[in-house]
Amino acid sequence: MLFGYVAASVLALSAVLPVHAAEQPLEIGYLPILPAAQLFVGLESGDLLPEGEPAPKLVSFQSGPALTQALIAG
């Protein structure tokens, strides 16, 4: 029963979402702290993005709450 509701929701959202969304570059938010260095190593080595994908837009946040608010806001 619950699976049916989830499947219906996914189908409804896929019909509403714009088709050109894949053309927009990926936005990655990060905090400027040492554990975020993995992100930059992965981007420089080419392990995070498939070939042909545009470079992601990196957005630096100064605090966790600001990053969380941006994540929730979309």
C-alpha cells in the first residue's frame, strides 16, 4: 500500500519536473573545513563526474545552519 503511494508520487513528480534540468550544472555546497578536502581531490582527479558533464558550481558556506537552510530551500 505504502509502496503504491510512493510510486505514484515519483511518477507525478517526474511528470512535473522540467526536462532541461539535466542541462544545469550541479551545485555542491561545502564547509571550508579539512574533511571537505575529499571533494576537491575527487573533482581534480575526475572521479566524481562522468565524462562530458559540466564542472559543478561550488558554493561555500560559513556555518552548518546556513548550509542546512539552503539544502532545505532547494
